[in-house]
Amino acid sequence: AEEPFSSRPVQLLTALYAYRGQFERATRWAKAGLLTDSEDRGLLVNLAYTYARWGELQKAEDTIRRLRHLHPKTSEPFAKATEGLIAYSRGLFDVGDSCYDHATQLFARAHERAVAAYCRTNQALSALDCEHPRLAEIVGRANELLHRFPSPDSLMLLRTRATAGVSPKAQQPRPLRRLSQWVFDPETNTLTERPS
């Protein structure tokens, strides 16, 4: 409500609702955001993902077609990842694996390594939801990428889903910077550091 012309808050909200399994709310907000900008790539990606998680597979596929039509150069990795989720939902695990692999490669080629890790994290959670027979292998690959390329999006996803097995690497605490203040002495025309 505070930023009615910005899609970023609605994208975040729809993602959170979808992660929590509140698919009706996620769909309602995505559609409301698309009223303002019917071509918003992020909202279309979230809407397709929400439909796929909700089991509305035909609506997910229709949204993916619309996404590809409107954003042919930038939507493919997102579309492929969502097609991976759809394939998992249908029990087509090899097809889903291939889609997720392709999406991850596309993100990596675009130098979006953190997004590739996020994609693998989503794959692991989807494999868990759909009882993938090679779940341990998929979780291992997700953890490997997530440890190398953690991101706020991946951390938000894992905190929201609270799933055992897929976890980010514990961040090493950064050494604290010592604060100081510089004092100018006009008589000697010098700066002197005074520790705080």
C-alpha cells in the first residue's frame, strides 16, 4: 500500500506466501500486482511457481508460456526451473532433474551463481515435497552450491520452509572495525587520530 507502483514489495509478499503454502493469498497478490503492470517478470515467475506448488499445473504452464512470450531473453532459467517443479509433481523425476540442471546452467552462464544456488535450493525442497527417489543426492548438490554462494533469498527460503537437511553454511563473523575519529589541529595543520 505504501509503494503502489512498485512491484518489488508484491514480489516479496507473493514469494513468502508461496513458501508458506498460502497459495490462494500468493495468487491473489500476484494478480493484484499484475493489474498495475501486466508484464512484470518477477510477478509472472512467482505466479507460475505458486500455481505449480499448488498443484494447478495447467495454470502454471499457461503462465510460463506468457512469461516466455513477454520476456524471451530473460525468463528461460526461471521457466525451466518451474517446469522442473511441474515434472516432479507429475512424478517425472528425470525430466524434472534435467529442467533444474538446465536452469542452473543458464544462471551460472549469466554469472548469477547465487541465483543458481537458490534454484538448487528450490529443487531440493521440491524433491523433498514430491518424495524424489534420489533426494540425498539432490540435497547434497544444493548444499554444495548454497555453501559456496549463499544469498539473502536462499536464507529467506530456508527460514520460511524450515526444512532439515538443506542448510546454509554458517557465516564466519567478521572482525569488528575499530572506530576512530580524526581531529584537525589548525596550529600545526595536521590530522591526529583519536581512538573511540
